[in-house]
Amino acid sequence: MWDRKDPERLEQRIRLERDGTVTALSGKIDFGQGIRTAFAQLVADELDLPIERVHVVLGDTAQVPFDFGTFGSHSVAQETPRLRNAAAFARRQLLERASAKLRVPVDRLDTDRGAVVDRGDRRIPYVELLDGTPLTGPIPDELPLMPDSRRRYAGQPMPRLEARDIVTGRATFVADVRLPGMLRGAMVRPPGRGAKLRSLNDEAARKMPGVVAVVREGDVVGVVAEREEQARAAAGAVEVEWHLVPVEGPSADVPMRSDAGVDRALARASLRLAQTYVLPPIANAPIGPSAAVADVRPDGATMYVGTHRPFGVREQVAKTLGLPEDKVRVLPQITSGSYGRNTLGDAAIEAAILSKGAGRPVLLQWTREEEFAWSPSRPEALLEVTAGLDPEGHILAWNYDEHTNVHTAAGLDPQVLSVTSGRNAIPPYGPFAAKVTLHLEPTRLRTANFRSLAAAENVFAIESFMDELAAASGQEPLAFRLRHIEDPRFRRVVERVAERSGLSGGTLPPRHGRGIACTVYHDTYVAQVAEVEVTASGQVRLLNVWCVVDPGQTINPDGVRNQIEGGIQQSASWTLLEELRHRDGRVTTTGWDAYPIATFNDAPASIEVLVEGDASAPPTGVGEPGAVPTAAAIANAVFAACGARLRQLPLTRDRVRNATAS
């Protein structure tokens, strides 16, 4: 196990095994982005090794270097230079060992598919260079890398390494883990967040069939039994009296940009427009609810979890159990898509408490109702935008007030809030004076990370408002954007998506429309055009989506397309359908009947993604950017189709009808 304070060493990143395979180590987690495949491509290229011989270990806290967590579309950007340098350093050490063994200079040697070769056709497999001594040492900051002409994998389309196991059922998800003597757990839930336990009567529950223990740890109560149904029945039989103490999230005001002269410029503008946009809270709604397996022993604990933050879970579990962190091992398993939900270790902590109380391994799996009612949601947002234009139709000034809830548990540091709850609140356009303020509002809902954090909310408002400014000033939406884009890479993706979709040309059938939206998300440039049909009754049907994305140097184009397509479809779902309803801090939509998500019938006929990365730029992430502009593109397309300008999500039939009539 490696401490976060240790300098990066080769053995933390690359391990040459006795069977000739290579193990690559990273603290990041693959929960659908395809980073396991991308990392294998990088390592295989730098080590000049067939990719089938590269095994990637992610997040095992007993093996990998410390990592703060997997979020923000940072994995490829952060890990690419580290893994490449580590693999290049390993290759250099192998060449040096071969040089000593063959008694020839290093510059006479090369590598070829897992072996060192010299000009005399002598060939030594890497494994024969181990001699019982592993590759080790501090990794230099800069090393010569494999030239592009010799890369066989990076930059090439490749199916995900684990795809076959997933589709054939061989993959192990969290709830598939089975340990000897394992029990099942169920929690006794309070009526609301912040409830304190007043009294407990578990006499009847303890006598029920299969019950091993009723466990209480502070205000946490659960039942452990031999079978799932026994645990749930007994949990329902526990008599508990709760004291409900309302809990609200924090509040703060954070200036994010404050140029001089904004108010004066707005006052002298030839055209001034102000609008408000509203987004409801939405659920992560994973297809597989949260689960964890805990094996707690007197001398330590092993946790099988689905998490974005294995070292965070290790810290939380160790603190809960009163164990040193190095006595807790977290083994991340495949989990259903969670989009930020698994940054918190709820199920893992509860499973650990139950396992400690029962003295045996415990599997705890939440129900669908628990997942809706108790997991954190994406915060709601109210976004107020005012802008003024000069007589030529250029933006003079921009004032933006974002009202939302806390998006992470990372504290109230203004710099942290600016990149979480305030993500993408500053428009990517210019030049003009702007004032952007984040107002963090209290909420009784439990909120946390969601795919793109606040970016999808802010870009919905910004890109919808750009369309409104264009319409109010008699300008075409594409041309209006382009005259305010200064970054050439940004301009290129916007022009390309307009060209590919035929945004400005051709005739569409009645009540069909196309809308554009674009942004720059963590240095990834993305632009989308959505085509919709709006029926006479107000129903919005998403027909086609075009997207151009520039994530810099691209390792796996297929992986990029997969992520962008998935983000578009998910964002379309929350744009058209999703709203988490609540009353007094309690979620009231606790099943699929009350919280619909998009199905295959709702999918557009076509999602075309053009991956046009600037190969001279560093690689950036694509796990989140695809989901960011979609809502605005759809809303702008609805306006183009029927003249209904919607400023509140989801875009329901009633809202479309009301906007059309107004």
C-alpha cells in the first residue's frame, strides 16, 4: 500500500510479472468511461507490448498509489503523463538490463512486442530480465517517449477490454460478490434526514427466523440475517422512535468574475434583455441500486464496493470502525452507472457497521425506494441572466446570478465552490464586461456530485440565453455565437457541427426544428445540434443529434464516441422527463412509475459524434462534456420548431403548450 506523501515510484505504477504480463496500477476508477482500455493502450505502446499482456488494476488501495477520486473528466488528462512516463522508465530499465546481460551498448538495442532485441537478431523476453529483481525506482519527470510512428494502440479505435465479460454475465458487480459465511443486511431507516434515535425495541425482530443480530451504532440501526428477505422483514419489525431535526445545506455568496463597468454598460445598451431559467433536482437513478460487501475482522477490514473514491471510502470506514487506515482494504468492483452518486460511501459504511456487529461478512444492497429517497441528488438551480447589446448587435455587458445548492462535500472554500457549484457559470464568449456571482442556497435535500456538477445547469441557461439574445436582435443564432468566439479551437467545433448538421440550410417539415449549443468543459471543446419534432399536443420528440468534440490528443476514438453518445442520451432524459419531487426535505418520487427516465423508445434515431481532437494539444476528458450542452440544444430546437421558448426543465407537454399559447 502506498501513502499519498510518497514520491511516485515505478513499482507503484508498473509491475512486470513472472508470466511475462505487465500490471499497470492507477487509483482511478472505471465506471463506464473506458479508462481501463485507454490506460492499457498507453502502457502497451510505451512498453512495446501486445495489449493482451497488459492487466490494469484500478483503485485497489492495497496496490495502487493514492488518488483523491475519479470525477471532473480528469482521469485521462491526469493519468496519461504518469502512466506513459512510468512505462517508458520501465522500458529503459529493461534495455539497460539487457545491455548488461548481452554486453552491448544500449543504443544497439531496441524492443519488439515484449522482448529486447539487438542487431544480431538476439531476442530476450522481458521476463528473462527480471532475475528475481523487480523494476523499481523513482520515476523521472521527463523521459523520451515512444515515437508516434511506433504506437499501435493509442489513437486507434478499440472495444473496451471488459465489454465481453459484461455482456456475457461473467463480470462481477458489487452485489455479485460472495464470501464464505456471508450474511445479508437491511437498514432501519428514519423518517427524514437528520433524525436522531430516541428509543429502540428490537425484541420481536431478534426472535424472527434467520436473524443473527440487530446492530445499533449511534443513530444507525440495521438487521443482519441469513437471507435478504429475513433481514428486511426483521428490519420492518424493529420499533424505533425518532426525533426529527431538520438539516439544511450551507449558504454562501461567491463572486466568480467581477469586471468593472458592467452596470454602466448595461445602462447604455441599445438592447437589454433579462431572463430566468429553472432546473429541478434530479436523481442519479442508477439501474443497480447501491450495494457493498464488508468483511470486518478484529485486525482489519476488506471492503468490496462501487465507488469513485476508494481512498475516501477507506478513510471513512477506518474512522467508523476505529481502525488504522492501513488496516482497511478497499477493492472496487464494477458498478452500474452512477454519475457522481458513488463519491459517497453510504452503503459501504453501513455494511461495515453491520459486519462488525455480526462478526461475519455482510452484503448490504439498497432497495429502489431507498436509492431514490436517501441517495444525494443533483441540486436544483435558478439562473438569472441580464445582458446588453450595442447598436451593431455585439454583447456589451453580462450579469449572471446562479442560485443553486452545494454540489460536493468538499467544504465552502470559494475556489472549490467556483469549480463545483459554479462550474461553467462564466460564459465562454467575449470580449465584454461580465459579472458572475454564485449564490449557494440552503436546502433540506441531500445533494452531491452529479455528472458535470453545475455545468449542465449553467450551460442550459447561457446557451438558451444566447439564442434569445440572437432572436431579440434579429441575428441568426450560429452567426451570433461566432462573432463572440475568440478561441479558434472553439470556433472550429461550432462551425463543424453547423456544417455537418445542415443547421443553416435546407427545409424541415412543419413543427420540426434544429437548435445549437456549445461550451468548453475542462479544456474539452464540444458543440451540438439537436433536431426535434413538437407535436400539436406539445410533446417533444428528439429525432437527431450531431456533436463535434475536440478533446485534444485522442487515445481511443471509439471510447470518446461512446462517452459522448451516452452523455447526450442521459442529458436528453433529464431534459425531457426527469424531476425529483420533494416535500419538506423528503423525496416523494421513489419509483420508476413516478420518476420516468428515457427508454429505447425515446432514443433519437441518430446520434452522430465526430471526434476531431487537436493532436498537438494534451488529452482532456470526455466522461462529462457530452451531457453538458444537450438540454440547451433541445430547448433551442423546440423554439425553432414551434416558437415556444421554455426556460424551465423538464420540457413537458404542458410547459410547451403554455409557452406556445403565451
